[in-house]
Amino acid sequence: MDLHGIIEAILFIAEEPLSQKEMAEITGCGLEETKKALTGIMEEYEQKSGLQILQVAGGYQLATRPEAAPYIQKMEREGHTLRLSQAAMEYLAIIAYKQPVTRIEIEAIRGVRVDKVLENLLKKKLIRITGRKSVPGRPITYGTTKKFLQYFGLNDLRDLPPLENFTDMQKSL
């Protein structure tokens, strides 16, 4: 992949604006080469693209053009967009690797209440109620859905990376 494609990819997944210096460090290219590639991408996006690269908060961020707003708002109203916070990603990982898992078990791992995040993940159909655990109180158990697999490009839960790849998370689980 060329530098142009790499910069597009890192800007696409970046949650926060990236500086030219950060992009150069990530790509392993020089600052001047990175600046030139970034300028080239920005110029290309000026030509009929629904995307743009904005210079914000001391860095650069990939964004949609204002002209696309009505279509994006329609998608959001119809529930087609799906952005996840870091906390939601962490809860999803716990559920994916430990399912079926209860709210109490998730809270024991994370150390914080999870009601709101679970509610949002249920609303986004990334998790589902799988039943009740056979213990006193019979707490609800949660598991992932087909939409979870689709979102992460997995065919099956067996396609999840081995937990050993995540040493910090493995200690928690």
C-alpha cells in the first residue's frame, strides 16, 4: 500500500485528529513526504468526494462534507450508523470472550457500572439477552449477535483473535 492509502486508512480509524508528525511516526515516513501526501489527498477530496480532511484541534481528521448532512441524518434516523466508544468496545470484548456473561460479572471485570453501555449495545443490536444464569437471583446473561460478527468482519466467534494476544485484557478475564 502506498503512503496515500496508509494516511487515508489511519485518518479513517482515528478517533482524534492526528498531527502531521504523528502521521509521519505511524507511517515511518519523513515529515515532508507525509505533508506532501496529505496535501495530495486533500486536493483529491476537493474533486467530487463526499469526504474531506479537516484541519482541527492541531491535527487532521477525516470528515464528511456538509452537503452530505441530509443523507447522513437520514441514515442515523433509520439506525444505519454505528459508532462505538472505547468503553463500549471494552464491554463488547468482555461479552464476546466470556459469553454468556451477566452484568455483575462484567462490572466485576471493569470495576464500574455498565447499565447504560449495555442498554446502548442492546439498542444497536450488537449484543442480545441469551437467558438467565442458574444462580440465586437468576441474573440475565448477554451474548453477541450476528450484527456483532458483521461489524467486526468475523464469520464466527472462533475467528476472534486468541485472548493471549491481549495480555492486559487476559489478566482481567
